Amino acid sequence: MSEAIAGRGAAAARPTLSTWVMAFRPKTLSAAVAPVLVGTALAYAHGRGRVLPALAALVGALLIQIGTNLTNDYYDFKKGADTAERVGPTRVTQSGLIAPDAVLRAAVLAFVLAMSVGVYLVAIAGWPILVAGLLSVLCGYAYTGGPYPLGYHGLGDLFVFVFFGLVAVGGTYFVEAGALAAPALVAAVPIGALGTAILAVNNLRDVSTDAKAGKRTLVVRLGVPAGRAEYVAMLVLAFAAPLVFWLVGWSRAPVLLGLLALPAAIPPLRRVLRASGTALNPALGETARVQLVFAVLFSVGLLLGR
């Protein structure tokens, strides 16, 4: 079966623009937008926001997310995690829509473009952004590629929390404000937590096929109950952040606007606690929407509560 699938991938027809958009996984790109939105809002709340660095940070984050997605598409196919038994959305390499080598080249291009954008950010913010950018690109590739793929050893959740939360929000704030502040790191926690929640849904859905392929995600290692507990914990951690900002005195009451995203979290939470397999597919998009809605409301609250 795997040989037949590999043959289809190698003989893929010339991909269309819509096929490439599918490969980029647009529903996941909120994970790149949300941290830049929050980091920028906090920078403006502190009177240090800057438009061009914010836009560059957004473009860089999107390119790293796309590069990570393409790398994941390629290596999950090559390692046997994406097969005909796949229960998630269509993957372009496994389905034969785009040839594997083309997907890998596109991933490399996305990372190179991200580093090109990073040159500007390093020029205005210095070596800390160079280190953060290089680590982000390296870990984006190493999520499923390289000799020790993070996602295959139960480290994917930590990668998402750190790089799509702490580093992305903190880095955005740093390139605009010129320094890092404690509120920026706390503001990064809910974004990283909700990004990790998205990954937890993915790993819960794919637990059976991942186990067969030797992909030792946290859910494979610890079991489905632990994966569901992780999802709940990430939601609690995310929605606690606005309360922390208000109670500590970093922002006034409008920062609690972020809590208005809580009702949107109820439908995916119910699915995660009750469903499995393909029935979890809607929870992926729902959780991504929770992250984006929370980021927008939290950002508005930061600006109004300054």
C-alpha cells in the first residue's frame, strides 16, 4: 500500500494554485497571526508599537508556519504516518496531488523567505531576534524532519507552546518595543496554550495511525485520557491570562474582553471529551477559531485597558 501511495506522489500532475493553498493549510495560519496580533497590541498599549516591524513579524511568522506545514506534509508521508488510513483532512503528498520533492522544495523556500524577512528584523532589533529566528526555522523543520523529529518523540506540544507562543509574542513585542517585558511573556501564554490545544486535537484524532507509524506523540505515549486532560488544561491556562493581567494591575477591566471567547470553546471541548477519529475534525477548525477570536478580543482589551 505505501509503495502504491509513493508512486502516486511521485507521478503527481502539475499542481494548481488551489492545490498549493491546500498544502499551506490555511486553517492553521491563525496560529501565526494570533501571536503577532497580541504582541503588537501590547506594544501599542505600552506606547511602543511600530507598523513596519509588526508587518515584517507577521510575514515571517506566516512563512515559518507554512514551511512547518509543508515539512510536516512531506515527512509524515515519507515516514508512513500519512497513509490511506488517514482520518484527517487531505494531505497533498500522501494523496498524490503534489510530488514529494516539490513539497520539500516549497518548504525550504518558505523557510528561506522567512529568514530573508528576518534580516530586516535583525537589523532593527539585534542579535536576540537572530537567535530566535534561526531557532524557529530550525525547529519548524525539525518538527517532523531531521535525525530527531520533535513531533515523533512527544516534543511537538512543547515546540508549539514555546515557538508559537512565547517566542512569537515575545519576539513581536521585542522588535517593536526594543526590549522584553514580563507582560509580554504572560500575554504569550494563552496564545501558546491555544496553539497547543489545536495540536492536542490533531494528536487525539490521529492516535491510532500515529502509533502504527511509530510517531510517539504525547497522546500515543500517555493515552487518550491524558490528551483530553491536556486540552482542558490548555483552555484553562489561556482564559486565566486576562484575569492575571487585570488582577496584577497590568491592564484595566477591558482586558477581560478576552473571556468573551469562552463560549466559542464549548463546542470543541465537548467534541474532544466525547469523540474520536474523524469526528474530531471539526474540533480542529473550532479550536483555531477560538484562538483567533481570543487573540482579537484580548488585543482590543489590551489597547482599551492601557
